[in-house]
Amino acid sequence: QVQLAESGGGSVQAGDSLRLSCAASGRTFSSYTMGWFRQAPGKEREFVAAISWKTYYADSVKGRFTISRDNAKNTVYLQMNSLKPEDTADYYCALSRTGHPNYNAWGQGAQVTVSS
């Protein structure tokens, strides 16, 4: 079973940048669609970005966040620039065997806090 482990969360000021990483176990990482989701306190989990042979972004992060992957390292990244307080959330890495938006495995989450 594939396991996902996020890293890179933290507390920053508005306007700062952070990069989240998600390392995946398994031998067929390159064939999976990988996604990032987030859940803010008291809110439902929402889609942020995904990458297969193309990339997908939520409107709220388009132009500020960039998803990328390094298949040799079994790792997907989320570069977050121009962070806003409303980006504060727990960020989750997810894996899809069949393609966006159907995800089969989830990481434990990485906390991101953006203060004004």
C-alpha cells in the first residue's frame, strides 16, 4: 500500500513563501496523479492543485501556487508564494490511481499558518 508523507509546513507572514513536499512509497509513482488539498479550521476540505500529465489549480491559488513532481524521487511539491492569511490550513497530499478527481490515498497533513 502506498504511503504518503508531507513535510515543509510552518508559520509565516503574509506575502511569504513556503514549499510543501510529499514523499510517496511504491514503485509506480510516475503513473499516479498527485494532488494537494487543504482544510481550514471549521471548513470542509478543498482541492488546491493536482498534477498528472497536466496541472490543475483551484481558482483561489492560481498564479500563486505551483505544483510539480520529481518522479525519480517519488516526490510531489507545492510551491506557495504570496501567501495570504486565508491560506491557513492543514495541507494534505493525495494520490490517484485513476486520475483527478478520484483520490485513493492520503497523507497525514502539514500545517500552514499565515499571519497578517
